[in-house]
Amino acid sequence: MLKRSLLVGITSAALLASGHAIAVDDDLPRYERVSGISGNLGSMGSDTLNNLMTLWAEEFNDFYPNVSIEIEGAGSGTAPVALSEGTANFGPMSRSMRSSEIQDFEDSHGYEPTKVRVAIDTIAVFVNRDNPIEGLTLDQVDGIFSETQRCGGYNKTRWGDVGLDGAWNNRDFTLYSRNAVSGTYGFFREHALCDGDFKDAINEQPGSASVVQGVSESLNGIGYSGIGYKTSGVRAIPLGEEEGEYYEPTGENAVSGNYPLARFLYVYVNKHPNDGLPPLEREFLRLVLSKEGQEVVNRDGFIPLPAAAAQREKERLGL
């Protein structure tokens, strides 16, 4: 699982704040404005990152008011094509590129795209705020959402199958999901369904906000999206590997490895291995990986990178 690979080793004592939050690392450098930055930037990709890219763009415009930034968030699957064809400078993705997508880019440019880790996210499983469920195991999540139960559990069709009784016992699930172009869809399918198939009855939605809205409007609803889309109408339920050992989708549980559906968020760029980034792209990513940029991550409900992780990304980019 991702919690045992991608996120392990990035926790530092400076990250852990009181309660459930993750503080912005004081060791992150502040962004310093440079001269001569103007022009146009384009971003095409992840819906999960759409609001975050917009907030970064607003922060960037505070430093460089003569830069115009166009952002479109139709889904992670649109980023590789946009980068390969040169119709976007940035390809935000909530998953890593697939080998076929990397190959398509390399066929066009002669080298691989560059992946930049920009934030940490938890994929939350949301239920209606009036649903009393205390938590679910990943096997139960698989049984709820998947037709194939490749994670080893059993098919679940109603709330009584996961321990609710009384009026809830015979209530059927109303399932909400992202669509197949979404990186969140791909990540959830891989890590929560063990690459199994979603049930036919699932309600696919074009965006994370639509998933959360559907759950908030349906008493029987259950769906998933990045934690940054949580609203007052839903609850993000604790998850775990074992029954009774549940962890909330918090920053602390993400970086400790206890929450099982945590991931990095990425921005892909077209960087020739022998060259630096163009000034506009270079400065935007310098901002993203600065203290100001990671404060934006925190405000938007995601988890900021530790200073050491941000520094590794900057070194890889030659910033």
C-alpha cells in the first residue's frame, strides 16, 4: 500500500502540530520575487488539484501581476496529453503517470516528463453527516464499491452488512464515484479495490465536489474524494486494515502511515534533462515549494510537504 512506500520516511518532528493538523514546516524558505517575469501559463489536469492550482496562481499574481494563468481541471488523465502536445505548461495529477503516458510523452520529446511532488492528500470515504457508521476496514470498502472483491472481502449491498442496525439495517448503499479520467478514481481502484471493478450501480461524477454533494444529499450515500472537498453535509469516516483499528484521514495519520489511503499530489512539467526550466515555470514551482506555497496547501485542506521533501524536489528541478 502507498502508506508503506511513498509516504514513509518523510515525517519530521517539526511537522506534527497539536491535535490532528500538520503545521507548515518552519524550515521551508520564503519566496523571493525576481525581476523580468511576465507572460502566460497554462495548466491542464487534475480536478483534485484544480482549486489548489487556482490559489497558487492567485499567490503568484500577487508577486507577478503581469502573468496570466489559465487553469482547467477536467481530470488527471488530461494532463499527459496536454503536456505531450505542448498545450499546457503544467500537468497537475493526483496519481503518477502510467508507463504508456510516459512513453507517449517520450515519443514526442525524446525524454521523460518531470514529476514534481507538491502536496500530500488523503482520499476520504464520505458518508452523509447523519450516518452513524464508526469506521470501515478496507475489505469492507472493497465489498461496498467493487463487483469483484479482489481484496479478499465479501459483497456488501446494504448498511446492515457493515454493522448498522435498526432503521439502517436494510438501507441499500447509494454509491458515488469519480469517472475514469480521474486520478482519484485510478488511485481508489488500485488501493481500495485491489484493481478490481466498480459495481455497475455506481453514480460516476465529473468532479470531486459533485461526489461530495451527492453524498450530502443522499442519506444512504457513500463516496470518495480528496479530503480537501469535505463539506458540512458529509462525514469523512475513519478507515483501517483491521476491524476496530480505524484512523481518521488527518495529516498526522497520513504522514505516520496509519491512514491507508494517503498519497502525494504531483505537477508534471516538460523539462529537458540538460536544461533548466523556462523562467515562468521555474518561478511558479519555486513559489509552490516555498513556505508561502505550502501555506496555500494547508489553507486548502491538504497536507504541506516537509522542508526536506520540498528541497529534494527543488534539487531535482535545479531550482
